[in-house]
Amino acid sequence: MVEFTSTGDQMLVVLGAVAQLGPITAAEAAKACNINRTGAHRLLATLAKHHFIEKTREGYSLGAKTYELAAMARPNPISIAGPIIRELSYACKETVSLHAPQGVNAIAVDQASYAGHLIVVQNQIGSSHPLNLAASGWAILAFMNGRDQRAILRKLGDPLKETTTRRIAAIRTRGWEMTRDELRTGVAGLAAPVFGADGNCVGCVVIIVPTIRVERLETFTETLLQATAEISRQLRQAG
């Protein structure tokens, strides 16, 4: 019984390390959790088997099961934002995704799709990309508190710090970011941040379209900002 409890404790610690530091390698997990590498491999493999984490080229990141469980907890950004992003998708007649920060990445945690077009862009829940890439990443990075933002930029090894600083300032001034062909060729996105009860950025909502419809994207700015403001308001009330 003691061994089971110890293993369970270690698994939760490893899962926490993946959530905080991911994507993370087995060696990095072992060091962060103060366990041997063999044990870290075993725990990571078990978590991956049950889809709590997933292995990518960059390392281990949170998996779909984690977000399924998070969506069941109320209140939280996923449960609060869900109905609102679905209304936004219906109003814009485009795909709308909710992204959250995970280490140096933005990860898709929920999505509402509109099936009325022949060409539709979608994200895979659990897919991620660096915070200094695409509208969804930039919208989160720009509105992080300064300490976290600086730490992220150091981890990313951003070689264009002056350019990045100017871009972040511009995003904060207008309150949203729009990109085209930055993450995937043929895809454009318009994103705005979502704030939690403590006033910190907890994610963003992004409208994604194929570039053949990019001229419509900026017309959704006010509707998007209203949606993110409502999510943030409800999170403040819930907090």
C-alpha cells in the first residue's frame, strides 16, 4: 500500500512538471521531480498510455484527457468559455478556438467549428505551438505579466528581442492580434486575450479562417473583443 501511494505521488508530481514546464523530456522531468530517469520514463509512459500527456518531437505535453477532466470542473476557463465560443462561431460562421498557455507554448483546449463552408480550418485539441508564433500565441504572450513574459522569451531564445518588444507593445495597444500564414500556410487568425479572476492572462480566443476568407477576419474584431470581455467577466465573478 505504501508503494502504491508513493508511485501515485510521483505520478502526480511528474504530471505537474509536464503541465508547468512542458514540452519536457524524460531527463528534464527526472531532474525537475528529483527521481531517476528510469522511473521518470515509466511514469511518463503510463501517463501517455492513458492520454493524460502526449509525446511530441519537443517532449511531453499535456494530453487530451487532462482537458476533458478540466472541462468537467466548474467554474473554469473551459466550462465558462465553451458556450461563448460556440455563439461566436455561429455569429462569425467560422472556427473559434480557446487556447491556454502551457510552458512556452499555446495549447488548444476547446473549439467550436462551423460546417457551412466547403473549406474549414480546425485545430486539434491538445495541439500546441510556441507563444511567439500565430495570433493565438502572441495574444497570450503580449498580455502575460512582465516577469512571466521575460522568462518565456528567455526560454524561447528569441533572437529578435527589439522586434518582439515592439510587436508586443502594438498588440497590447490595440487589444488583439491578427496573423496570416505564420503557423500554417493558407491559414489566418484573429485572437484576443482572456483574463482570470486575479487579472492575469489565462488564455485567448482565436477565430481561424482559410486565407481565401481573410478579408472578413478583421470585421470580427469587435465581436471577438465582446466575447473575450464576457469570458473574463464571468471568470472574475466565479473567482
